[in-house]
Amino acid sequence: MAPLWTPARLAALSRYAADGLSAAQIAARIGNTSRNAVIGVARRNNIPLLQREPACAGRRGQAAADADAALAASAEAFRRQGDDIAAMTPQDFIDWVRERER
């Protein structure tokens, strides 16, 4: 039985990966193989595949950045008042922030 991953198929995998195709797209173009097989062969042969962010990463990232900015602004306002954040309990700080937002 002939090996499934011939040098020609490895070259095609490498070329498609360099073009930015996904593992599923590469598998479809090469034929007679699966997405997981493409990922495994690429990993064993040190062929970098396209790395995409999850679709929800941008939204979650923006929400986290907004929350961090709001917390930093609250902490700065707290410092300007001369209060000591370190002396407060976490619940006192949360209450202070909520009161300030009203």
C-alpha cells in the first residue's frame, strides 16, 4: 500500500497552508483525507496552519476592556478623594463604585 502522505501531497499541504487556507479547506483540496489528518500531519512536519481567533473573542475582549477602563476610572476617582482602597473590603469598594455611578 502506498503512503497516504507523499512528498507531493506534503508540498501541496505546505503551499495551501502558506496561502492561509484552513485545515478543512486544505483537506477538501487535497482529497481523501480529513481536517484532523491535515492538522496532525502539519503538526508532525512543522507546517504552521492558519490560527484564527474564536468569533466571540472580539466581543468578549471589548467587554473586558470596557470593564477594566471603568474600574480604573473608579479607582482613580477614589484615589483623588484621598480614600485608601487597600483599607476597604472588596464589598465596600463595590458599594462605593455603585454609589458613584448613580
